[in-house]
Amino acid sequence: MRESSNPVFRSLPKTQGGYAQFGTGAAGYGAQAVHAEPYVTQYPQQAGVARPVTIDDVVTKTGITLAVLAATAVVSYFLVAQNMALALPLFAIGGIGGFVMVMIAVFGRKQDNPAIVLSYAVLEGLVLGAISFLFANVMVQGISAGALISQAVVGTLGVFFGMLVVYKTGAIRVTPKFTRWIVGALFGAVALMLVNLVVGLFTGSAGPLRDGGPLAILFSLVMIGIAAFSFLIDFDAADQLIRAGAPEKAAWGVALGLTVTLVWLYLEVLRLLSYFNSE
């Protein structure tokens, strides 16, 4: 499996190239046969128990994960609306907890554990609810909170389904070189964000990459672009799991990986929209 920019997918067992049910197969770079042996170690087959994962499993598990995340985000949003003092605790608990869940999934190779995946969804829901309230009610003007959040959700889903169409049609091929470019861009963006954080700490500001100025707008657009292209690699990783005959529970790992990218994309879209409606 080609290395993904998504840490969850990067922790999945390795296999060779190939595509399956997520797209038509046209998006693949080389249709070599995929060997299922690497999956036997992590996913030992049990007669009469395990069955191969299907695209329906992926869609169902991803839908459940996103539903839990959305429900928790709504609860978090209204809790902050009732008491602004809860914003920071909810954000901190959700952010740190979500990070811990991803680390457990990645390094503990438990990305197919539904308890960990749904725990991540709950924790990230706390983050999204709190930060959505702050962006929509404190940091912007001239637009209602519902309108701003709705635009961010629609924009996020639009990018997701748009990249799915790109993948299915093979408009962009997921090659090893393409993957290296995206992973490299991601590491570069993270490095810039860390530098911006340090600058912000010393200047008492959000930093030039997050202050809402022209450079900040450009940076958010770049981040949205990296997240969008990361979906192609994520779809490829999911396809290869299906073709390799990984068991049903592997769908939870795919759901977690896609949710991580969706959360990242939503936050970047929301931030970008806030720039255009800031005080």
C-alpha cells in the first residue's frame, strides 16, 4: 500500500498496488494483483466468523462515525452557547483526547477498534462544537452563525464528493510520486504552522498565517488543497484494503482515517469563511 498522508492509513498493513470497489479502478496507477497475506497477521481469519470488508461496510461505518461526531458537536455547541466558559475546557478535552485516540489507533494498531473510533468521534465533536460557536458568534459579523456553519459543512462535503468523483474518473492518478508530493506538502504545512505558533506566542497575536490577512487566506487555501488531495490517497488506501480481502472490521479503520481528514478540512473551511466575515 502506498504511504498515505493520513496517519491512520499510514499505520495500516502494507500491500502492493491495486484498486477495488471505492472507484471504478481507472484511478489506479497499475492494476497489479494485491496479495492478502500481509493482512493475515493483523487480521487472522476465523472460519465462519470473519468476512471480507466491502464498500457497504466502509460507507456504513463512516456514516455511523460522522453521525456520532455531528451529534456530539451539536451538544457541545449548545453547551458553549449556554456558558461561554465551557468553550476552552471542551476544546482542550476534545483536542487532547482526540489526539490520544489517534495515537493509540496508529501506534497500537487499533484503528479497527470501534470503541476507539467512536471515542475519537465524540472527542472531536466536542472540539468542533466549541470552535464552531466561537468562529460563528464571536469572530465574525454580518452573517448568522447558522449560515456560516452551514456554508462550512456544505463546502467540506462538496470538496469530499468532488474528490471522490475525481478519483472514480481517474482524472488524477494516485502514483507513488503523487503521494510523496502530498506527504511532503503536509509536513511542510505543519512546520509552517509550528513556526507561526512560535511567532504568535512572542508577538501576542495569531501570527501571519492565521491573522486573517492575505497571507493567512492564501495559507488556508493551500491547506484546503492539501486536505482535498489527501482524500485521493485515502480512497486509494481504502480500495486496497477491500481488494486485499481484509475482514469486515477493517472498515472502522477506513472510517477513522476519512473522519480525521474531514475534521481537518472542515476546520480549514470554517476558518477561511471567518476571514471573509471577520470584524
